Amino acid sequence: MKFWRKVHKWIAYLVAIQILLWISGGLVMSAFPIEKVRGKHLVLPPKIQQIIKPPLSNDITLTNWQQLSWVQRGTDWLIKAQDPHNQTYWLNPSTATEATLLKPSAIQELAEYQHVKKAKALTVENLKTIPFEVRHLDLPMYHVTFDDWIHTSFYINPKSGEVASVRSDIWRLYDFFWMLHIMDYQDREDFNHPLLIGAAGLSLLFTFTGLILVYFSVLKPWYARLKYRKRF
């Protein structure tokens, strides 16, 4: 048993902190529903206004595009067009050209209207680079921050006026513990890398040696006492 205690102790030195982080991460990730983490509950749908649709250009046909649909951007109607390569464009219905980008004042108005708590926008920034927390998005993109207690951010596409992504302190806390949980400290996406597999293997060995110690220190003495009592 002395050997197994020593093995158990040294494995504990190697994995104890990571096991604590796994448990902490599991608690955080189970405490917050994923819908609240993603922030969709903070976004109201865009206001649908009774606006007459403009005439449609003859150049906008399914011959040129794979998919077409009408969308409303503030007080304008646009055509959302998807090409055979799944690239999306927002077109002026009358001219078949790409719609002009929304100005910062229009972005702020859309953002404040769509915030479910009607929070006030603190900053409206036309991004030059995409932040790490929304690395899946593409430019052009506006970043709108609000004065609410969880520091909500809306990332708004200036072509469509859509809220492309929502971030808040809830998401940032969740993402931090997700990073610790999967041990990918760079991209926070890979949970098949050797570091995680090695830590998981050591943790399994730690559990196995713990069971061996339970056997020697609890089960074996209990069984010996039971046999002794049966003799008398």
C-alpha cells in the first residue's frame, strides 16, 4: 500500500490544480444556460415597418443568384442574395448594386432599439480588425458597447443592420473557464490536443490509484474484521 500511496501522491501533485479547474469550469458552465451565454435574450427582433417595397431590378433573378429574399434594414428594403459559393450580399433592390453601409448614427439607433433592456450605447466603433471574442465574424463590422451591468457588446453588420453577435461579461467568464476546461490557451477550440489527453489520462490513473488505496485502507480491513467475527 505504501507504493500506491506514493504513486497517488505524485500524480496528485501533477493534476490536482487541473482537476480543480475542471470542476470549477463544470460548475460555471452548468450554472449559465447557453442561451444567456450567447446573449440572444438581449436582442429584440428588428422593428417591422409598413414600408412600400421599391421596384425590383431585372438584374436580380435566380439566374444570377442561388437564393434571394427581402429584408428590412431600418426604413429601407434590401435584397439578401446568396451566390453559389454561399457568399451573402445585400443589394439595393432598384439598382442591383450593393447597398451602402449604415452610418454610425444609424448603427447606434438600431443597437439601442434592439437592446431588450433599452440600455444606452456608450461607444460605436467601426472596427479595423476583428476582436478575438468574435473571431468568426468578418469585416466590415461595428462594435457597440452599452452601459448595462454586464457590459454588453453588440457586433452589427453595417450592410444588413443585423446584430451578428452578442458578447457580455457572462460570455467572457464562460469563455475563460472553457479555455481552462479544454486546456487550449490560444484558440480555445481544440479539445483533442496532447496536453488535454495527457491530463485526462493522469486523472484517470489518479482515480484508479485512489480506488486501490480505498481497497487497502477500508475494504480489506473491513473484510478481515468480518471474517474474524464469523469465527466466533
